[in-house]
Amino acid sequence: MRHLVTGGSGFLGNLIARRLLAQGETVRILDIWKDPSLPDDIEFLHCDIRNRDGVLRAMAGIDVVHHNVALVPLTKSGNLFSDVNVVGSQIAAESAVEARVGAFVHMSSSAVFGTPRCPITDATPRNPVEVYGRAKLAGERAVQAICEKHDLPLIIIRPRTILGSGRLGIFQILFDWIRSGHNVYVIGKGDQPFQFVHAHDLMDAYMLALARQAPGAYNVGTNRFGTLRESLTNVVKHAGTASKVRSLPVGVTILALSVLDRLGLSPLAPWHYLTYHKPFYFDTAPLEAMGWNPKYSNDEMFAETYDWFVANDQKSTAAKTASAHRRPVREGILWLLKRLP
């Protein structure tokens, strides 16, 4: 089959494209940046997702579209969240219909749920609490409406926060602090159940839904997890450094991070500081009933990702990439927090 992966140079798009290639599929990528390590067997097209003519040309002869283009919370893109994550998704779905592709896979986000009651199930209302989540939900709804109108089979994937080799973003700051023995912080007690997902477990769920040709929405997270404090404590123990996990008061911390965010002094976005002190986990039973069995617990994926960071830090810092989750992040004013005793 012939596949188009939009955003194929990003953290997830790159994994999808390579997994498809390994399965013997024909793969084309559409992105505004080309990964220098892209295999020669994957075709690359330079195109912005908002370029309707270019997107339509990219879909010529394609059987399945994997739509991954999105601005993520770290980019703090303001109105551009709507421009890319909503309008871009609409253009991708409309172009897929016009090109008569066979199926559309849309990468959404757990941010569409906001701060829900857990566990999150298929019946959980989608109620985002910040601009990124609202844009992802609007994009998801736009794609759903187009695909339903034109009978285009649609698979929606909503992953929990993703870890795995190559994952940087805000985790680069966390791992750098742990490696250097500085304290790391949770908002509140950190005793809330908090689920992550390993990139390869996510890909397994993704490919399972695709292979079964089973349209629908899939919420993906590990089935072995504890609290956020436990995850951080255990990765510190794995690292063998003097770091401690410390608590920050909820109200004051959220207010301070909100002000610093608006002033452009902090790398943390509203999705981070408005939700990371709340329980957040999916009910994975529907996926497990399909035969999906995640290989990584929270602790195992944190340990692997930390080890990759330590082994590749210099290379990652020097690398030039347009992908927010594949590049280091400046800690900004958080360096003051880093230096607290």
C-alpha cells in the first residue's frame, strides 16, 4: 500500500514512516523540514499543510493518509494553533476525500480531555482547558465531520504523554537537572495517578488499529503506572544522582508559571502547568481486548529515555531540527528554581 505521512519529520511522524517502511510499505512524507537521516526509500515532499494545492498533489496515488502535522504546546503558537492544527487538519481531510484515498488516520491528543474524571473512557466528555487542547479538539471534530460526510474511514489516535529514545522537549530539562543532581519539582504532592506511553507501544496500538481496519477513536497509554512522584523518584534512583523530588504549592505555582509564560520567560505552556498536578490516565481495556499489550511501564520508559538522553546529549544539542519534541529546550527563568537548595 502507498502511505502519506504528514509531519513525517516530527517525533511521531518519523516513527510511523519508518515502521511502515519496515513493513514493506511505500511511504511518502510531507513536511516543512527534512530529517537528514531519512531513509532513501522514503519520498520527501516539502510542503506546508496549509498549502491546499501542494497537499492535494502529495496525496496523488495514496491509499492511506497519516495526519501528524501539528504545533505542540512547547511552541506557544497562539493563534497559529488554530491555523495549523484546525485549518491544516481540515485541508488534509478535504484533500484526502478529493484524492479518493482509502483511509485517514488522525493523530490527536489527550489534551482534548482537559482535566477529566479518571479513568478516561470512550464516554468521557472532551473538555480542553487551554488553547492547544481547544485547537486539537476543533481539528479532531473538523476531520470527523468531513470523513463522516464522505464515508472516508477514520482512525483517531489520542496518546498520553510520550516517552522513548529521541524524545526531548521539556524532558530534556528534567533529565539535565537529574543528571546534574539538582532537585526536580511537582506541583502539589504529586500523589495523583499519572500515565505515560512509550513511543513503540503507541506505534503497536496504531498499527494494530490500522491492520484491523477498525475506524474509531483510540486512547493509548501504558497499563502499568503509578503516581507522578513515583515516576520521578524512580528515574532519579535509576540515574543514581543526589536529586530529590520536591513539592511546590499548587495555587502560587500555577499563578507564577502563568505570569512567566505570558512574559515569555518560561518554557512551560498552559497544558503543562494547568494539568500536571491532576490525575490523568486512560482505561486501556478496549485496546487490550484487541490484543494490544504494552511492553513498557512508566518506570521502564523513563529509564530508557533518560539513558538515551545521557548517551546522546551532545549530539542532540548540536542537531538542527524543526521538530519541537526532538530538540532541546531552553530552561529560561526555571534556572532560578534549579538553583534552590
